[in-house]
Amino acid sequence: MRTITLALTGASGMPYGLRLLECLLEAGTRVQLLYSAAAQIVAKQECALTLPTQPREAARSLGERYGARQDQLLVYARDDWLAPMASGSNPGDAMAICPCTMGTLGAIAGGLADNLIERAADVILKERRPLVLVPRETPLSTIHLDNMLRLAQAGAIILPPAPGFYTQPRTIDDLVDFVVARVLDHLGVAHDLVARWGDARERPGPPTETV
Ligand SMILES: Cc1cc2nc3c(=O)[nH]c(=O)nc-3n(C[C@H](O)[C@H](O)[C@H](O)COP(=O)(O)O)c2cc1C
């Protein structure tokens, strides 16, 4: 079973993070879930969801909500330095931070490692495993852009939640799935959330006129 660390931070876009959690569990991966205090506020605001402060309670309630199997969903406190992903000896297969605040992004770019989310990201980068960041802010300052460049140069995948419209989305769920599909691709998790461009199934007939 592959092990993915998923961190939710307090940026707008919690539906992406929760849908990602659901898809990872459905795909049979073991999920090590982390979330910040600000993520708890945003989850309440955007999804009317209470993310419990106690990790054990969080694993129980989120596991029930998403039908996780026994021990498939593990939740860790933000200062649990005994958690596996705090060490390069046990980093897991990949990590996503979705949504990712500019604060957490800046802290990772600066190598702070001051809480378990920042430390896990620091570890996964140094171990050369995939780190997918889904940063959300608009507009972006040069500080944000500098930090993103620094992280991309260190090997992180910067994946802004910028859904395409060429799939002709009809609902908010379609837009969310577009972004989550790209995150899953970069985590190496199979899915069929969105039809792939050029797939025979989806391909329209050839153009009949040249102009
Ligand atoms: C409803 C809400 C939406 C927010 N949206 C964003 C956002 O899109 N991007 C961002 O960088 N910060 C956003 N913030 C501010 C962060 O939550 C704040 O900077 C916090 O300290 C980040 O902490 P964290 O990185 O530990 O989650 C938002 C806060 C709230 C309450």
C-alpha cells in the first residue's frame, strides 16, 4: 500500500483538499493527514466541516465520513515529532499540501520546519520524493513568486488550483475534480476523475473544414 502525506492549510480551497482525501482513500492509499489551526477555520467556513483538534477523534470521524478501512487514515498533531514523516528514515511515498497558504509555502521555502507540516515537506524534499503544493492567493506578490520559484528549483511541484475550461465543466464539483485529477497524477495515484485530452472516447470528429 502506498503512503501519502496530505496536509490541509488555511488557504481558500478546502473542497480541493477534502476531495483529494476522499480520492486517495478510494484509491486504496494509506493517508497520513495533517492540518493547521487555520485549516480548521477554513474547513468550517467553506465546507461547514469541523476538523477535530484531537487526532484520534479526527481519524475516527473523517474515516467514517469517507469510508476509510482500518488503519488507512492516520491523523497527526502539528507538533507530533514522533510521527513517521518527521524523519527521512520514513518519509512516505509522496506529499501534497492542498490547499497551501502563502505562509506555509514561505516557511517551507525558508526551511523553517517549525511544525509537522513544514517538517514533513522539508523531509520529503530532501529525500527527493514528490511534493505537490496547491498554493492559493491572488494576486501574487514578488515574495510569493520568489518562494514558489525557490521551491520549484528544490524539486517541488507547484500546482495552482487553476481548472481548465476545455472539458466544459458544468458544476463546481467538475472544477474541483479537474484540479484534484492533476494532483493525483503528480502523486502517482491512478484515477479516472476527468477524461484525458486526446482519449479516443472523448475525441470529437475531425474538423471538416480547414478555415
Ligand atoms: C476564510 C479564510 C480564507 C483564507 N484564504 C487564504 C488564502 O487563500 N491564501 C492564503 O495564503 N491565506 C489565506 N488565509 C489566511 C491564512 O489562513 C493565515 O495566513 C494563516 O496564518 C495560515 O496558517 P497556516 O499556513 O498554518 O494554515 C485565509 C484565512 C481564512 C480565515
